[in-house]
Amino acid sequence: MALTDSGQISFSDINTELGQSSDAELSLSDAAQGNVDTINTNSANTPDSSTPHSISEWYSYDHSAGASLNEWTGNGPHPSSTNACVVDPSTSFWHDGGGGDPSPGDTVYTDSGGSSLAEAGYYRTGCCYIQVDVSGTVTDDTSECPR
């Protein structure tokens, strides 16, 4: 349930939204920087990273907002494209790009909520392979697997 978009917000409300005890000690700076719990960037509104922080940055924050992700079937990570191409796709992954398989620039996740980035390495898609970097992003290294 998201925080209100107007009116009063309390530290207790923010703690509860973050899944903390309502009376836990809370630093707005720590919370906004993801030091209390990771900020859900799928929320329509998130606290900004500039200081000083204010409680109004939390209006409409929704810690449980889901990502709008596309599912694809793949296999990985593998240490090379050669390794990826010999394994049939059998695992569900998700990406934030359009349609079917991920493309360069898309971020790849191992869960439908978009909270777990895929590990770096090569992944097999239907006919092709993609390379994912340490930030979960598909690089330009994508190509069709040899037959």
C-alpha cells in the first residue's frame, strides 16, 4: 500500500511502508539512499538523492509497486557465448524492454518483480545469445547461436 499523496506523513508511516517496525529509529537520509531497505524504483514516486532530505519526498512512495516486465525463456549465466549456445533455454527471466527477448540496453531480472538482477555472463535465448554485464544490462554483444 502506497503512502498518501498529500497531507501528513509520519516517520511511522515511512517505517511501515519500508516493512520496518513503526517505532524503529529512522534517518530520512539513510532511508532515501536505500540504507534501510532498497528503494523500489518501480514506485511512481521515489525519494530523491539530494540533501537535505525532507519527509515530503515520500509522498506516493509504494514499496511494493510491481515492475512492468516482459518474461522470456533463457538459460544462463554462462562464461562464454559458446557455452550458452549449447544449452536449451528452460528458465524464466524478465526484462524491462519491449516484447519477447531482451535487447541491448534492457535490464534483465531473475524475478517477475524486478528486485533481483541477473548475474553477469552469457544467456541463451530462443535462437541467440545475449551478454549481461554486472549491472544486469544487456550489452551490445548479442548474436545468433551457430547451428
